[in-house]
Amino acid sequence: MRATMSDLVAAVRSALSTVQDPDLKKDLVTLNMIRDLTVTDGGAKFTLVLTTGACPVKKELEDQCRAAALSVAGVTRADITVTAEVPKGQNVADSLPGVRHIIGVGSGKGGVGKSTVTVNIACALAKAGAKVGLLDADIYGPSIPTMMGISRQPYVINKKMIPLEAHGVKMISMGFLLDERQPVIWRGPMIVSALRQMITDVTWGDLDYLLVDLPPGTGDIQLTLAQSVPLAGAVVVSTPQAVALADVRRSIAMFDKVNVKLFGIVENMSEFVCPRCGHIEPIFGTGGAEREAHELQVAFLGRVPLEPAVRISGDDGTPVVLSHPTSRSAAAFRGIAEQVARAASMAALVPAK
């Protein structure tokens, strides 16, 4: 007897229930990641809804879904629309109802490329289709305006600042509000007050991710900021050498003290790549941050090589993931962005133990 359309839909749904999300350890049907399933004239059509557009296993899940659908007798083709719906984090700000995840990017010391990592993660996520915001909380040294190529001031509507936007990323920075030659000589309470205003007195709108470029260090100001902002998680940036790794331990201890989940460690400037001959030289050593991550039992998010294009792109206001998308550093930043997005989704969907 010929199968009816409803029979085929049920059979395809059953086949798709064999495809499992590798992180959540549940099948896609149970997770409601398969939607709008129809079968017409031998063609199965459905939407695969991922938890982030920057999903590192997007292609694998799509291929597995296609194979599962085509395994059903009577189905000869599979038309899959892949989209994303970022789940809202468990720790979100009541004053920012449209922001799903606030993610801090910190470092135990300055000079390790924390802001460079932040802008490239932001641009990579935006390029993947996410709605992204970037808060430059490095009050003393706001470098985000230069790296993102913006110098004008934000305007105000109904006593709320409207973020400036570049490369698909909404941004607020003290660098937009002060003359670049004017030093910020403020004490801790003034900085914390300014940061709170930059969060709550801004019309961020709907965002999947709001990245916060935290000041370097682990002092009272950093602790207060981490406590003031409801972070879904944090990323720590380091270079490979031992002196930087000692500061990584302090950064991790700081986030642990204020009960902020650590998404992982990024090793920046892992090795110098000569732009002429391609020779690789580990100027600051290599692999130190990965070894430290394993020792501390935290995730290692990836290593970024030291390429001249990273510095040039930052000075020119177009991060390297956009200006040199085929470079090794751009590929590294995209991989790190995928891991950060994955960690945010896991934090939202898997209850804390």
C-alpha cells in the first residue's frame, strides 16, 4: 500500500530523530531544531534551526539531516533551510531584555591583544548572521573606535544613547565621547558608574551577543565591573610566554571569585608568520596557553598567529576577519568565534551543576 503524505512526514521525522546534537547529547527533533517539515512529490522540506549561526558543526549537521531524510523510502530529495535562533542566557540583565548573552573578554595584563581578539570575534559573529554589540569598557585605553574605523559621537534619543555601527556591529566606547588627547583621570567608583551608564543608558535593541572589552588586569576595578555586568561567561586572552600565563591564572581566579563562567582561553601572537617567505617563528614561545588550559581544566579556544595583516587591519579600522578573510589569523578568529558562540549556547541550554 502506498504511503500517505502523513506517513512520509512521520517517517522522515523519525529518521531525523536519529541525528544528535554533539554538545547537547539529544536528538534534533526533541530539541525542536527541526521545524516546518513537509513531504511533497518525493521531496522532504524542513528548516534546521541551530543555536547559533556560528555553529562549528553546521555543515556536518546539515549533511546528517539530508542523509537521514533520504534514507526514507519514497523520499528522493531534501530541501533544507538552515537558520539560527540563539537561546537566551540564564544570566541576563533585566535592564537589557533584548540582549541574549553578555560575554566579557579580559586579560591579566595589557599588551596581549585583548581588544584585537574582541573586535575580530564580534565581526566574525556578525558575519555569521548574529546580531552583535560591543561595549568598550577599557575606559583608560579605549582602542575599539580605531580598530572598528569609527570616530564620530553617538546621538541621544529620549535620554538614551544610540550605538554607532560598523561592520554590522553596534558599539559604545568612551573613545566616542572624549577627545583622543584627553586622559581619563578617574577613580574606581567613577569608572564603574560610567560603565553602568554605557550599558543601561544605551538603546542596544535586540542582540544575540554583547561583547564587553574589559580593562586589563585583576584589580578592584576589574572585580567591580565583573560583578556589575551580568556576564554569561568570559574569555581570557594571553600570549604564550610564562610571564603572561601567570596573569592568566589571576584572571581565571578573578572570574571564579565573582561566579562568572569561563568560556576558555585564547592564545594570541602564538607565532610570527613572515608575509614574504611564510617562515614561522615562535617569538613568544608557542603552546603555553593551551598547556595552561589543560592544566587548569578549562577550554582552549584556539591560537592566533602574529601576522602583519592583523596590525595593519586594526590600524585601518577593518578587522582582519573582514579585510583578509583567507589569512591564517582570520581563520583562527572565526574558529574562536564559533567556540565562544557554542559555549554561550551550552551555558543557556545546559543547567549549571
